[in-house]
Amino acid sequence: MLLNIFWGILGLYVLLSLLILPTQYRFLTTLKKEEAKNKAKGKTQGEMYDNMGAGELVVHENIQGNPVFFLANFLASVIYRIKH
């Protein structure tokens, strides 16, 4: 019984991660483009984050740092590295 609950929760987590994956991938590609644009201007990654507004920083922290999104972030990173 407990094992079935565990597998059910794990299955829902994987399903949620797969549903969120396209959004995470788009966010990652946009972030990498922004980093490349700032690198061409001679700005560091730290300066890029310093220039972000408070709302952008909160969204970025939530998308990248939330443990619920870990699997989706990991899969988006793997797909990004394969494609680029």
C-alpha cells in the first residue's frame, strides 16, 4: 500500500516535470542568449543579475531554485547541451 502511494507520487512528479519541461527549456535558452549578449558587451554574469529588476530576480530564483522543478531543470539542461 505504502509502495503504491510512493510510486503514485513519483509518477505525478515525473508527469509534472514533463509538462513543465518546454517552459523550462525556453527559459534556459532565453537566459543563455541573454548571457551571450551581455558577454559580447563585456558584462559579467554578476552584472547581468545586478541589472535585473526585483521581479525578474524573484522569477529566476523560483524557476531555477525550486526543488519541485529540479527534474525539469535537469532535463532542460541536458536537452540544451545536446542541441547546442
